[in-house]
Amino acid sequence: MPHIKVMHFGLGPIGAAIVKQVAARPGFKIVGAIDIDAAKAGRDLGDVVGLSKRLGVKVSGDAAKALKSAKPDVVVLCTSSSIKKVMPQIETILKAKCAIVSTTEELSYPTYTHVRPAKQIDAWARKAKVAVLGTGVNPGFAMDALPIALTAVCERVDRVAVHRVQDARIRRLPFQQKIGAGLTTEQFQKKVEDGSVRHVGLTESIAMIADALGWRLDRITDEIHPKLATVTISSEFLAVDPGYVCGIIQDGVGYRKGEPAIRLHMEAYLGSPETYDAVEIEGSPSLSMKIAGGIHGDVATASIVVNSIPKVLSAAPGLHTMRDLALPSFFPGRK
């Protein structure tokens, strides 16, 4: 079997983690890398992501030129949570007729909130005869694909609740900043209002679950509150004094026939005494599942992207989600 030729677009902490996994697994060949950061352009990819060896691939700042030169089978896109921001990048990649696996949260299930961009991406992908997928640990797995899979053994489902609680000290700095760690309550509220502090994906996950269950929802709500430190708490990157924000509490609810049918509760803050993922399904049979220690967000996001690549390359052309893609599993590579 030929090697899968991979290009990496976006080399932040998650993009770098994906590079390290791809570089370590047989059957993949990294053929290019793209980043808008001028400090990374022209350098060897291995040096940029912190590997102990060079990869013989230079980071480029020109996506169109790099795609034309490298001719990858698939591009791993890790640049933004926003569909609007990645649309030009997706168009450039699909013009080069390359499949895409992206960590863009709004791309995980865009048919509820971003209908027109989703239709455009689907049309571009079909024209290019390749598949596009948005995935990650959340959205993409912990709060949508996993509970959907659990309902496969139910004869009736009445309500779904998912809880994701994380000690954010183990997460990367951009994640700690995205949950508002270190801010005053006033700063936190302003950043919530401008969209820079929030978990992106609860609405997408609720819509995915509802569609999988054949439920028509009345509305979806998404509420955000700060978690305040009661003692000084520190991570590798920052320290938070008492009274300041140490993280986020966010609740998404999908209402059906006037009643809450899907509840997604997320807490991510520095110093959480417990980290876990839990799913509760009310129905027949009712199910309760708890993953003690939780699913490590950064490791899992990089892993699900890499493990989804073979499924995306064998999928029909068009825009896909974790709901309709063939179920991914660990991909050890191939020799």
C-alpha cells in the first residue's frame, strides 16, 4: 500500500501534536506544512513542533504554492474554531483536490448554525471528488458521537445528559486562555460577549444528537458563567489569585416539545478536584457511563484526527460529520 501523503495547515499546539503522531506512525508521509506565522516559515517542521529530529519538510507561508508543490492526499487543518475564518483556506485546499480533516469546531456539525457555508463546502468537496470532516474530542466525540453510539442499544430514548469536567491545569495555554483563566469577572464577561471566551461546539453537539435520534428541537440555549478561584491556583503557564476567574462553566440545552431533552454540562477550570466524562441516557434501558479521569482533550483531539484520516480518504466526496462517517478506531499505520 502506498504511503498516505499528509500536509499540515496550522502549527499551534494541537497542530504540532498531530504532526508528532503522524511522524511516529508507519504508513504516513508528511509532504508539507503551512503556517501564517513568519517566525515558523522557512524552518524545518520537526524543529517547529519540537521533535528531536528534522523531518526534511520546510514550513511555508503560501498555502496555494505549497499545495501545488506537495500534492498531498489529505490536509490536516488546525487554524481556527470559526467556519467563516477557515472558508478561504478550505476553498484553497479543495481547489487543489485534497481531502480535509479539520479541528474547526463549527465544522463538526454545521447544518444547524452555518447552513450556507456547509452547503458551499459540500459543493466544493463534491466537485473536487474528496471528503471533508470536522472532528475533535469535543465536539466530535465526548459530547456527541459517544452518547449517540450508546443509544444504539436502546429501544426508547427520552433524555440525554452529558457532563464533561476537566482540571484545565493539564491543558495547553490557548485552552486555558479560551476559558478565561486569570481574568476579572468584568473582563470575562466582555470576552464572553465578543466570543473569545467560550467553548465552541455545544450547539453543534446538541444538533448532532437530536438529528441522530430523529428529534425536532424547539430551540437550543448555550449559557456561560465564570468559575472563581477561592485560593491561589497555578498551572505551568499562569497563576490565578482568589476572586479571579479560574475557568468556565457552560451549559447547552436542547428543548423538545417545551421540555429539556438534551443537556450538555461542561466545567473546565484550574484546580478542579475531579476530571471525568459522563453520559446519562434516560430511556429503555437507561444507561449511565462515567470515564474516571476523563478523556484528555489535547491528546484525544490529535488522536481522533489522525485515526480519522483513513476513513476520510475512503469516504464519498462531500462534507461529512462524525454522525455519518464510518466509525473510526485506532489506526496503527501500515507498513
